[in-house]
Amino acid sequence: MLKARAVDGPDQSFREAEIERRELDKKDILIEIKFAGICHSDLHTAHGDWGEVDYPLVPGHEIAGIVTDVGEGVTKYKVGDRVGVGCMVDSCGECENCKAGEEQYCLKGNVPTYAGVDKYGEPTQGGYSTHIVVVEDFVLGIPDSIPLDKAAPLLCAGITTFSPLNHWDAGPGKKVAVVGMGGLGHMAVKIAHAMGADVTVLSQTLNKKEDGLAFGASSYYATSDEETFEKLAGTFDLIINTVSAKLDMNAYLSLLTLNGTLVNVGAPAEPLDINLFSLIPHRRSFAGSMIGGIRETQEMLDFCAEHDIAPSIEVISADEIDEAYKRVMDSDVKYRFVIDISTM
Ligand SMILES: [Zn+2]
Ligand SMILES: [Zn+2]
């Protein structure tokens, strides 16, 4: 049995728990988890916001650790390697999307790291635990220059923002706006800047302006100020919306230039009102994007190492998860909580 932290229901606090991981299959890797990030999805899932989940639930899909054992057929990693696991731990491997390296869009559905069911029919449990067993194809290599605590949030917040920036060609000559400066937003700013794009932050207030500029933004505007939308009309090639609250999408679409795209990586529970005349006159696109494939996630990790970028984090102990959840809900974190699993 392995130590973990679990919740037993939507309104419950975290408690000490014991879980089991499967015996290593041929292609399996046993990872001793060192750090696990706290993602907004963890809160939504634990609270049952996204539909019914089976409890007890062990969240966590920003996992960084060390390989401690490998199955006999494993070729990609060896004992002692620094590795990570993100939002998915398996997929069918045979559909068109899996074959294209877009396992997150597996046509049969990928196997989420927690609150899912694996190919053995067992519920998956996430990274708020001391160990995890994952098939080697879903394990990422963490470059030596990235400390494990800072590597953890890259496995969700990093790839969730890297993938759309990469897909829609953020780079030199491109104007990119990042909506929201939380866990996802602050990574979007750092990555887009490292890609060479000109980055603007659109945040409710100017409270985090100094940080935003330090992360690489060239300008920072408050969306509570109506003049912002007049001033920036028709400006951006790409807008990455990281906010999961319901925003006035037509106002944000008006900030796109000809052929510009607004990509959503956060989602409010209720549908949005989009006026198609926000799109048609400037051939604008309204899009969504979900994490990234395994190959692209490795690219992202290597890119972050090469450009010396990493998330800004607050490391907490396992006993502080409930308090951290409250602070995440209040947007009171700079900019990602990471659990030190050695405190478990
Ligand atoms: Zn996440
Ligand atoms: Zn598939």
C-alpha cells in the first residue's frame, strides 16, 4: 500500500489514504513522485463540478519524480531517470489521432491520470501520492536543468499553453494576448515571449502587472477598464483565453486582427453567447485546445530547458492542500502550488 491524499466527496477535506498501484507490466514504469502541482482541474474534479466522479479520489496530473523500477520490455527509461507524467496515462494507440501523435484527442478517449478507468478496468488515481505506475509511452523525460518542483506544473499548465501557441505559430512578428494571469496565463506569457512573439496581458486588474512584465509581456491592460477594448481593437493575431469564468467573448473577439484566432484553454460550465458578426467581417476564428500530445509535451519540456523558463511556484506540504485549494479559488497564488510529496 502507498500513501496518498484523497477526498471522499464534493465537500470533503483531504485525508490521509492508502492506495495500490498495479504490478509492473512489460512496458510499465514505477515512478517515485517527488512533486505534484495543483491544477484548477483538480479542484473542479474533486468538487464534482464537471459531473459525477468516483470517490475516494486522488487528484494530481502535474507529476515529477524519479524512475525506481521498470518492466522487462521498457526501453525509453531506466532506474534513476528524472521523469514526468501529465494529464493522461494511456490511449488506444491505434486511431488516426493517436497515430498522428495527438493522443489527447484519441477517438476512443484518452485515459486521464485520475478519475478515469484504465485498460485493466481499474480507476486511475493521480499524483497526490508517493508512487505511480505508467506505461512508458506516456512518461516524459525531464531535462536536467529544470528542477523537479518547477517541472511539475509544466506537465499541464505548460503544455496546455505551449500547444496552441505552437499550433497557431506564435513567434516573431506576431502579437499575442494572454487573457488571465493565473497558473496557465503566466506560463502562456513566458512561453509566447520565449517563442519571440510580442505579448500583452489582459487581466481584470493591474495587480500583477509588475510580474507580467517580468515574465516577458511588453504591455499589460486591465479588462475592467472599458478603454482597453477601444484602444486594442483589431490588434492581436492570437488570443489565448485561460479564464474559465464566463467572459464577454464578443468584446475579446473585437481585439483580433484580420485572420486572428481566439483560443480557449479554460471553459466556463455554461454556453457562451457569440455574435457571428464578431467573426465574419474579419475572417476571425474562435477555437479551443486541450493539453498536447506526448511528443509535443516532450518538445515543450525541451523548449523550456533551452530557453531557461519555468513556472513560478509556491511549494507546500501535503497537509496544506485544503488551504491551497481555498487560495486557488481566490486566485491567491503566485502562480502554481506544488506539493512536496516527501511530506506525505
Ligand atoms: Zn491540469
Ligand atoms: Zn486513439
